[in-house]
Amino acid sequence: MTISTAPHKPQKTGWLFPFLRYLGRNKSLGIGLVILLILVAFTLFGQFFVDPKDAYPLSVPSKRPPSWEYPFGTDFYGRDLMAAMVVGMWQTAFIGVVAGGIGTFIGVVLGFVSAYFGGWVDASIRTVCQILTPIPVMLIQVVVAGSLDKRSVTIFTMALIVVMLAWMGPTLVIRSQVLTMKERQFVSVAKLSGVSDMGIIFKEILPNLLPFVAAAFVGQIFLAVFAAFYLAVLGLGPLREPLLGNIIWLAQSQGAFFNGWWWWPIIPSLGMILILGSLALINMGLDELSNPRIRRSE
Amino acid sequence: MANFNFKIVAAAIVGVAISFTPSAAFAQTTAAVEITPDTPLEDVGRENTLVLGWSVSSPVGVTNPWAVPGYSSSEGNSLMWEGLMFYGIFTDQDIPWLAESIEYTSDDYTSLRIKLNPMAKWSDGVQVTSKDVVFTMEGQMNNDLLRFNKTFNTFVDSVIAVDDLTVDVNFKVPAPRFKFDVLTLKFDTGMPIVPAHGFDGIDNVNEYAGGVDLPHTGPYDLVAWNQNQKIYNLRESWWAIEAGLSEVPDVKRVVIANLGGTIGQNMDTVAQRLVNNEMDSALDMRQDLIASILEKNPNITTHSGSEAPYGYLDWWPNALWMNTEEGQFADVRVRRAVSLAINREQLNDILFDGAEIATIVPFPLFPGLQKFMDTDGVQALIAKYEPGKYDLDEVASLMSEAGYTKNGDDLWEMDGETVDSTINGFEGIHSDSVPILVEMLRRAGFDASTNFGTDAFQNMADGAPGLYMFGHGASLKDPFATLDFFNSRNAGTAGEPVGAYQFARYSNPEYDEILNAMSVIPSDDPAFEGLATQALEIYWRDQINVPVIQWVHRIAYNQTYWTNWPTAENVGVGVNGAFWHKTSPLVVTNLKAAQ
Amino acid sequence: MISLILRRLGFLMLIIWSASTIIFFIPRLSSVNPVRERFAELSRLTGYAPDDLEKIVQSFNKQFGLDLPLWQQYIDYLGNVITLDFGYSLNRYPTTVVELIAQSLPWTIGLILFATILSFIIGNLLGAVAAWPRAPRWLRNTALPFVLLMGVPPVLVGVLLLFFVGFQLKFLPLGGAYSIGLLPEMSWSFALDLLRHQILPALSLVLGSIGGWVLTMRGMGITIQGEDYVNFAEHKGLSGHRIFFDYYLRNAMLPQVTAFGLALGTVVTSAIIVEGLFALPGVGTVLINAIRANDFPVIYGIVLFITISIAVIMTLLEFLYPLLDPRINNE
């Protein structure tokens, strides 16, 4: 059995074509990336086609169903939902990536350090995690968000509030994985052959952990977007911003479904499903990529 | 392997068991937490039951109007308590109730005589006598937790029982509004009469819940109360039937269905439940919602039928309040600029489909107040001050004059500080209007945002920077009560929190003098109109707050099971149709079964 | 073993103490006074506006000991934690915190346990199957819609269910714990009515959370398939379902068990908002009201109750872990 399970590094020349061919085989990664690219393109190029000012109230006639002029319709407050989606998607992605990224990074580092070095390091990190995890995070987020000056609740502070207590999950999961991995044959072999700690971490364990890190990252983005959504539901987010969560909540508060303005909540809901759905697909695809033993041979 | 599976199962069972330990600990220490009837309730049928939707907030079992702060007069409790007199806003008539008459006995409004209805009885059969009235009034006078404590101490000198059915009230100063403000039940206000014998042996009347034991005069008895609902049954021996004031009501049972959450949340579900005939009425709705309800269920109507604004004016017109004492809004030019930034026509278009609900005054435009608005004096003031003007250029010139300059974000700024125009408000009732106001203010260069957070009311009480979206619960017939909120006596102490309706912290001796002169004369006194006009001039000149919208009660009346709801075409006794108001007994007992 | 248990119990105490301490101070960062909030609510809803609110608030502050120095309140509070009695709700006075919890707890426990266990089982099975190469293709793909659904927060699933199922089909109730006008009784018809009212809220929690389990389980599953012992079992010629359950599912489940404790916390969070959506009178509804009014005795009571429950479950899982994976021990 081979020691290293790291993915092959693609050759510098002509990598694109094999990569695309690989995507053809790894369908979930392919589809996920395609959806994500479309979304990124939508919010990126959309900025050139819509006026970001139209994403705010009183910009356009209100309560219009989708039409050529307003492809996604307009809401009660006079937002162009097309513009709101372009801006809101960007902001939602921002919160997700910043909070998810920081959370995962802290989690991976702490999880590694904890499981790999053991002893008092492990004990203290684990203790802190175990003390913090049973506390319902939302309460703390709500109180912190609630006690902030409303003008300082911005997209960025939202991300920070969300990440504040979101790193224990990945820490514990990574730690338990590293624990099982430490016991495995290939790590023991590497240790015996005198590979340094860092070498073992980066060459042996980390590559095997990629699916978990990726899963943790996706999970963190979920949590971040969820938490941002909950804060919006309680009226504690930056209410004026066209965050997808805010748009849905405002639609709900005005009885959009009941009043027959279905496009108002449905479009941002679809946006949210697409963002997180594509990340989930990518995550599934990453599993296959990082575990070559189950790559499909077809 | 079988052994291994067994271990998991065993561990799982232990886990679940342990997770229940805290709940077991809680369960042990608790007594009864619900009111349940001793015998199962008889089934009266849906056609005899009135189902009303409300977010119940008061502690289970509190029916004592003197329980502070537990008691809420909404949530069905108003069906248990009556006052000396009701007032029909739409007929402008007093409806004598526990009292046969209330008359001022001196020309200068310093004494008043109450004659009780000899038929009036408590739910336990005991007669309502002057002893109860004296007990109620002395309670208000001596108990500083009660609503009218300060009013009694300001005006009332003595309360004397002349005989079993006659009570004399003597005032320290002329009190022309006392009969209406305190003794008459209308909208959310007025003093209910409580039983003297119901509080025998109770040490602290403010902590006594009341439950099902406290004798009351209203037509319905509480029979069940849990987290899901409150149930009231008709008491066939209700005194008003025998006294000829009411026929035997068709509504045999009232169920207050708890909608959970805070008022105004998840209203589309409430709307759908109304359309499904699950409920007969519920709390008031935003305009588009009620229009959709009418469209989906032709059996449902509103006060104004199927015409906008689908309701009637409530007594709670909303304004953007602000701390006029310190901070950025202490400068009258900034306050005026806020008003100039608001496009009231656009508010009408977006929020009310063009109905003219946006307002320039802090009091509700009921007939008496509308008459005052139409006087030449007030019209001249409107021409002079243009309180409803929308003019961004004038905003710019006022703000520049006040020393502000536009910064890179196109917001007004002085010494590096923008104008903190965070609007503090309440999610359920303000989620339609506040985001629009925020946008209007931003376009005028104010650093506006929305705060529906937990601290919204606290910010208002503390006088924190920002704007406060809040109503004025006061005037009904003349503008005195609302204008009196800005009397210096309500200004509070700088740096200390203040109560509701005192957020302006405005003080001006000139204004106080006018208000004090108004307080001792009735509104039909020839001097009153002139004084009121002067006060209103100061209100507009100093822009004490910025009136934004009148408050409309858009209440759905479902006629599938119940007809004869009070509407504009069918005013009945003249009270408004809100079942959470103190006049609700008159609404409910006048309903007729449809089937 | 005894010393291990003692150590664990000691650790549990440490968790409870730390959590209690953090929870004590956080609501106190806010200046919102729950007594004043109740008066604010009354003034908004019933026109009750006492002339001298501040005097009243001060007298209540005194009665509830809120005028004492914070450290002294903290000491009293620790005593309350031990007896699990937090006295009166400041916002719903004269109801006690224990009464409030007792009124609402049954609704929440029912909903959360039902929803979490259901989604844990369905999600992990689907996730394991999705990664299991020998499963039929259609079975592997059933996981996909749930993975996509996890993009929708439960409260949004609830909103969509309400509209598409509740509003349109009209055979499932839209809110409340049971039908309006009924009173709880021991009878089949009431039990059925109760169950009908739980369907939509439970579905909102389950549909959105299955995907999370599927996704992580699938990640684990794929990794474990490459393991020697699974290969070995295959070469030994063990039957497919034997390998699936004993070698593969069991090992892939390990990290999921840790995650189960974590998930409880998340579900509590979701349940809190979903309850509100369906007007269920559960702990979540009470907690949200308490948070809005900064009614800290109630916040303490409910949050600590939830926290202690989760901490106990997680401590138990720590014990369970070496049982599940003999390669690790607790020492």
C-alpha cells in the first residue's frame, strides 16, 4: 500500500483539458462548479448592468411582477429585485466566505494542534471547546448584535459576530479525525522513518483531511449564512442592506405569499438554495478528488 | 457484534434519560401553571363560539386590573371589567353603564356626582354600591402603581359616598376632563370599577393575580387559560340583561387563540386562518394584507367595508420623536430638516394605496379634532409653517445653516460626526413604514438605519441618539391631552430614563402656561380654541416631534359565524370594533349568530 | 473506571459553572430593563402609561435585588443555578421562571427530540448509502434533493411549507399546539389532533437538517471505504450488508456522534424560530420574548436548562466514544 494519498499535481502544460475531462467524470464537482461560476458571474457582471442604488427602497415602482423591465419584479418598498439580488448575493457570499473561512481556519489549526500534540495543549483546547459548545450560540450572537450601536452593524461586523463562536465545531471534528488518523499505519511508518512533525502534518495527514476540511468549510458557510439569517429574522442585522436573508424576512413580514407577491420571497430563496446547493455539490466532488482510491475508473 | 449494538442502545437510553433530569427537577418544583376547568367544558359548538386571535403576553391567571405589571386589559380581560360609562366614538355619545349618570355639580368643574345603576351586580351576586366606587377611587389615589394615581392626586380632593348608590367627587382644581378621561371607558383607556369585597384579606393588591375568584361585573367568566388559548364563558346572570341594557348575547363562549410571538409577527398565517374561518377576528393588519383577505373571503368585512383604508382611525398617530434636550436634535433646524425630508405623499402612495393617512399633527383626526383642524386659526398656521412640506433644498440650506457639511458618502456631517438618525421602532407594527422613512432620510443626507432590536424602547426611554417611531395615546375629542405630553412636567431629568410619551423631553415655560390654562377649562369654553391654536403653533414652530402617519385599525370581521360587527354603515352603539379595547363587551355582546 | 467517572462529573460541573458565568454576564451588557420593557409593552398595547414610570421601575428593581452590586447578584445567581430556581420572571411577573418553563417545555422537547432523531437517522443512512459504491444508482441519488434542501434554513422551509402545503391544501393546521377551543385530555382524538399540529413544524426542522448529515456522513464514508479493514472484509467475502453496517457504517458514524451533540444546539436554535412561525407555545417562544425584553432570569433559566442538557449528553458521548472506536481510549 502506498503511503502518500495526496492528489496528483497537474502538469504545468496542458492542464486545462485533462481537468475538464476530469470534471466530466466527477459530475457533482462539475455541476457544483458550474452553478457557482454562474452565480459569481451573475453577481460580478451584474454590477455593470444594474444600478446598485436600485437595490434600496424607493428606487422603482413597487409591487411589480417579473417583466422585461424588471426580470425579477420589484418589492413592496420599491426595490428592483434584480439589483437587490446582484448586491445581496455579493453580500451574502461575503459574510459566508469571511465567516466560514476564518472559522474553518481557526478550527483546522486548533484541531490539528490539539489532536497531534495531545497533553495539556489538547486538554486545554478541548476544555475550552467543550465549555463553549453547549452554549446556544444564537443567544450570544443576538445579545452582542443587540447591544451594538445599530450604525456599526454592517455586513462585515455581521460576519465577525457570526464567526465569534463558530469555530468549535470544526475544531472538534478535525481533532477527532486526526486522532483516528494518528493511529493509522502510514503515519506510524512515517514517524518511524524520522519524518518531522510538520512533515507528517503537511505531507501525510492534511491531504487525507481535505474532505473534512472542505466539508467543515461548507458547513461553516452554512452556519454563517444561517446565523446571518436568524439575526435578520430578529431584526438585528443591517436591515437596510438587500442581504438575501433580509429580503426574505421583509417579504414574510409584509405577507408576500398571502398577497400574491410570490416572486419577492421565492427569488432570494432560490438564490440561497443555489449558493448553498452548489457548495454542497462541490463538497461531494472534493471527496472524490481527494480520495483517489475511489475515483471512478469509467 | 450483537454485544456492541446492545451497548449503543443502552448508552442511548441512559443519554435520553439523563437529558430529562433537569426537566424532572423543574417539574418537581412547580405547582399548577394553568387554569383548567374542574369539569370538562360543555360543547357549545363553533356557531356559538367567538374565536379571536391575539398574541397573549400577560402571565397566566392574571385577571386583576390592579395587578401591576402583570395585568393587560387586552387579551379578553376587558370582557370581565366594566366602567361607570362607555363612550361611543362614532356616535359621540356617552353610554351610561354601571352609573346611571355622572354630572358636574358646580359651574367651575370642581365637583361631580355619580349615581349608580341599582341593578348592577358583581358576578357573585353582590350588588355594586358606592362602597366599590369609593374603594376603586381611593385605591387609585393611594396606590402609586395604578394608572390614574397621579391624575387623582393632581385633581381629586375627596371621594364621599352619599348613600349606597350616590358618590360625590370633590376636586382641588377645576377638572373639566375628569369625567371623560378617567370615568369613561373608550378605546384603551378609562378606569374599570373593582369590587371592594374582592380584595378582602389581600395584603398586596398589586401582586394578587385574581384568577377565576375575583368578582367582576362584565358578561364573561374566565374558565380556562393555558399557553395555547384563553376561554371565557358567558355568564347568563349578567346584570345588564336584567337591567335592560343588553339582550341575552348570542356569543356563549369567547376563545382568545394565542398567536404566539409578538404582536404583528407571521401575519400571513393569521390572515390565512381568518380566510379559513378558523378565527372570527384578529389583531389589526397592514393594508395590503387586509385587501387580500377581503378578496379571498367575501364573508369578511372591515369597518369601511371593502374600501381603503379598510378600517378606522385609532387614537395612536405615530411620529418620529427625538430628544429635544440634548444631542444633535436639540437644534430645531435639524428637527425641521427631518420633517422636510419626509415625502408624505409618497408615504400615502406606498403604504396606503393613496389613502390620505400621512399626517402633520400628533393627534387623531376624530370629528372633534378635525373641526379644530379646520378652524381659520389652524389653517393660517399651516400656511405659515407648512408642516407637511417636502423640500430637499430647504433641508440643505437648514443643515448648512446649522453648521453641517456633506461628507464623501453624501451625508451631513459636523466635526466628523454624521447625524445619527437610526429609527428605533417595533418590528410587527413598523416593518412597513420605517424602512421607507429610513430611505427618505438617507436621500436627504441623514445617516439613517433601522433598529427593531431589543433595545429600541430602552433607547427611547434613555433619550439615546436617533429617532423614535412611537405614537401618542391621548386625545380623542380635543387636542389637550396630546399637547400636554410636551408640558415641562413630562420632560424628565436630563440623563435619567423617562416613560412612554415623554421622549421629547421638551420644556418651555411659555408652552406650559398655555397648557395649564387649557387644563382647567372644557373644550367648549370660548377661550379653549385660541389657547390650543397657540400651543399648536409652538409645537410646529419648535418641531417638537415629526408627525408621520395616522394609525389605522384595519381589523377583519368575519361574518361566517357572526354578524352585526360595528362598521361605518352599522355603527351600532358607536364603539370601535377592536376586541382588545376596553369597550369590547359592547362589541361582543352585540354580535348576532349568522347560523 | 470510578475515578474516570468522577473526573468526568467534575468536568461537567466545570462546564456548568463556566457556562453559567458567561450567560450571567452577557445579558447584563445590555442596558435594557425587563420591568420597563413590560410597561413599554403595556403602553404600546393597552394604553397603560403611568405618569411616573421611573419611580415604579425603581421600586421593582429594589424588590428584585437589581439595585445590589453585580457581584452580589452573581453570588445569589450561582445559588439559583444549584437549585435550578431563578425566581420570578421580571417581564411576566408574578409568574416564576420555573412555571414558564414547565408550561412550555413539553411542546419543545417533543418537537426537538422527534425532529433531531428523525433527521439524524435518515440523514446518516442516506449519506452512508450515497457514498457506498455497491448501492444501486437510484438509491445513491435520493440523497441529492436533501443536500440541496439544506440551503434553506428551517424557518424558510417552514414558510414554504406553510404556503405550499398549509395554505393550498388546507388539511394541515397552520398553527397552535392543538385545535382552538379544545382542552388537553387523554383521548385518541385529542392525541391525533395534537399530532396533526406537529407535522408541519417537525417537517420544517427535518427537511432542512437531513442534508447536513448526508453531506458529512458521505465524506466520512468515502474516506473509510479506502481503509484496509474494509478492503479486508470484502476480500474475506463477507456479505454486503454485513460490511455496510458493521465495518463501514459503524466507523463512519464516529465523528457523527460528536456532531449529534452539536446538532442539538443547532436544532434548539432552529426550533426557537420555527415555534414562533407555527405559534407553538414552546420554550423557544418564551425565550424569544425573554430576549426581546432582556428578561434575564428567564434567559438564565432556559439557556442553562438547554446548556446543561446538552453538556450532559456530550459528556455521555465522551464515554461512548471509546466504546464505539476501540482504537481510542480516554486516558
